[in-house]
Amino acid sequence: MQKINVKPGAKLVDYKAYGSLYSSVLDFMEQAKDPIESLKGRTIWMINSTAIGGGVAEMLPSQMRILRELGVSIEWLVIEAKKDAFFDLTKRIHNAIHGSGNGVFTEEDRKIYEEVNRNNLSKALELINDGDIVVVHDPQPMPLAAMIKKEKNVSIIWRCHIGLEEDTDVTDAVWKFLEPYTNDYDHFVFSLPSYVPKPLKNRTSIIPPAIDPLSHKNRELQLHKCIGILYQSGILDDHKAILYHRYEHLVRKVMPDGSFDVLDAGQNLDLIYRPIVTEISRWDRLKGFKELMEAFIKMKLDNRKYGDPKSLEYKRIEMTLLVMGGPDPAFVSDDPEGKEVLKELTETYKKVDSSMQNDIAILLLPLDNPKQNALIVNALQRTSSIIVQNSIQEGFGLTATEAMWKRKPVLVSNAAGLKYQVVHNQTGQINPDPTDIESLAKTLAYMLNHPKERDKWGFNGQLRVIQNFTLFSQLLSWLGTLSANKV
Ligand code: UDP
């Protein structure tokens, strides 16, 4: 068991850092006062299985910094597990909660599961006091809190970051396997209502995943900075002559040497500005990249066939660029499937009509430097006109939230998480079937040719994120759950 040290970061009172979000920060501080008061004297212990990598490890430090600044006593423990068999088992549990695998869990599995958790118990008991609250993230440390509760008078909560919309034999089997522990828990937190297994429904709060608006991936970046980042990272290399950007009142064309060529502001902005449609994701078949590329090509071909070459609509679609970005496989050694999917996509791209190849970019984002990676994602999202997340399955698509936060209209599939995040016709478009190339092509063309609606959807999207999906709304939900009589 390891206690993780979290260093202080930007202060809530730093209005410069929060910019336009500052009034929401003030609201948050006001609304947080009462629940925080009621937590006085209790320490909250967050327990998970890794200090680096994955969404939990990414978000915990930001959450802890803010709560500590407001006077909450909160600590983070990571369990130690030296056994491969343990992680094989917890991966099987994870997959089964997603509905995959054979759903078979044996008494031998239970022995391994409990033994590793019991090895972490004595250290936990040294640190945790009567009256404290223990929050366990995901299945790995689940038995541990139940063991702590047998020794100390603590409240225990299980935070599940995964889920499947429907019950299957496999999900039934895994919940049965976990029942001896879930029986001991006081409360549960899931990301979506449809992920909650029936027996836990009465003891569950829903808290969707959130973004940190001050992280490198989400912080404000002015357009010239975005372009600088994309140039420095070499990403614009093949496209430098074709990217145009609106900047203040002027339209500037980015020149091959990185300088700006100022164009006449009197010219029609829509014709000069080259719209970019972007999807950024892991190279996973379930992210729907191939279908998106096919739809993009269909949109262009239909436009050439049926459009009026003199019309603005025709020119806009003709000029649009598709960017598909994902991790450079050179840095992802543990994902052989990702390499395969990328290869398939590149092969399909090579067969694209040469007149269209310049309109499609497949970008490999370096992963060796997390800050640089985050800034590149930020810059790509901010320079796009539409962000797509064409997932065939998606628990909760952080990329859609990141895009909405940046005032971008989104085009998503109706995968479970995405249809909860996006409001159709208000913050973007939900295309019901990500494999229906025809309707995807039509929706994309519609969005491109309705710039006013795009602006409105982008605006609404940012509001929706501020109200529901930032760190602050998430922390208020947490404080509500922790301070209510639930625990
Ligand atoms: N991401 C990234 N670099 C990449 C691809 C993805 O930083 O090359 C980020 C993306 O911005 C998002 C996260 O990885 O924050 C993916 O989360 P999401 O919920 O969209 O999908 P998941 O990968 O969890 O299925």
C-alpha cells in the first residue's frame, strides 16, 4: 500500500487562470461550503490500483488539490499487488462488467482476489481512523474496503468507472461474484444510470466523468498558439500550404515557413477559411474511424456529382479537410490491436482517389511527452470546425466533452455515453448508426453548410459542459453524496 503525494497547483482564487470560468468557480465555492462543513473531522481516503496512467490517476490530483484548498482532508492510497494472476483476474472482472469474456469465476479466483487485498490491509488500518470515508475505485481494491469496515467504523463507497447498458449472462455472473463485497458497501457511484446493476440501484449516485478546464488538454489557447504548436510538432508539415485561419478581424494564410500571409478581411471568410473535421481517439475499431473516412469521401463525391460548383455550399465541402489523430504506435507497446487498426486505415487511405488524398490526414501523436501530447490534442480540437466521435461503442467519450468545452459542435453516434453527453440539435448532431455511411455523410454535409447552427451548438455545448461535466460540477456531486445521509 502506497500513499501518494499530491503537490499543490493553481489556486481557486487565481481568477486569471480560470478566465471566463471564474464566476462558475465562485458559485462552486459558495455551494461547496455547507457540505464541506458537514465533513469536518472525517478524512476521505481514495483507493485505486495505479498512480499513473488511466483516467482515475489523471483526475484524482486535480480533485484533491481543490478539495484540500477548501479545507477537506483527503488522501490517496494505491494498493500493491505483485501477482500477475491478480491483474489477470481483475482484467477479467473488468471485461465481464463490459459484457465480454466467459463470465466464469472460481473459488481459486476469489482466493487470489482476497489474498492480494488482505496483504494491503494492515497498512490501511494504520492510516484510516473511525469515522473516515473510504472511496474505492474500480474492481481491483474492492474487497479491501469491506475488510477495513470489519475492523473500523468507516463508511465505504465503490466508484465504478465502467459499465454496460444491458444485463447479460456475463454481467450477471460477475455481479454475483462481487456480491459478497457489494453487500458490505454503504453506497455506489456509477457514470450513467443505465450502468447500475439492478440490486444496487437504491444505493447509487450518478456522477459522470469530467474534465479539468485548467489541464494542458483543455486550457485556453489562442489561435496563433495552436498553430505554433501544430507546426512545432511537425503535424502541419504536409498540410501547411492548405490551412487557413481566421484571426481577429483579419484572415491569415499560414505560409510554409510558419509566417502568416494577411489576406483581405473584405473577402468572403467562408471561402478562405478551410474547415477541418477532426476525430481523435485510440486506434480501435470501435472508434469508427474507417466509417468516418468512407462517409467523408462519399460526401465529397456526392458534392462533385450533384453540387453546383459556383455555390458557396459546394466550395465549402470541396475545401474541407478530415483529420484523424491517434497515438503513435511506436510509443504504445502494449496495444498490438492498435497497430493493426492503424494499418487497415492507412491501407484504405492509400486506395483513396488521388484527387482527395490531400483532403485527408492521418496523424500520429507522440506519447512520450504527456504535456506536449495534451497541447497537440488541445490545438487540434481548437482549430477544428467540427469534432466527430463516431464510436460504435463508448462508455463515456471524454473527447466529446473536451470538444464541447472548446465550443465545438460535435457529431457523435448514439453509443451509450455519447447520447448522454450530447443533446441532439442543441450541442451537435447524434447520428444513430455509426456504420450508416450515407446518413453520416449527409449529417456532416449539413453541419458544414450550417455555420450559424454550428456556432450555436458550440456555444450550447460549452454551457452544458460547465453545468455538468467539469471538475467543479463533479466535485459538487461528490460533496453532495459524501455529506448526505448516504454515508
Ligand atoms: N487522447 C490523447 N491522445 C491520443 C488519443 C486520445 O490524448 O492520441 C485522449 C483524448 O483526448 C481523451 C482520452 O485520450 O482525453 C480518450 O478518452 P475517451 O473517453 O474519449 O476514450 P477511451 O480511450 O477512454 O476509450
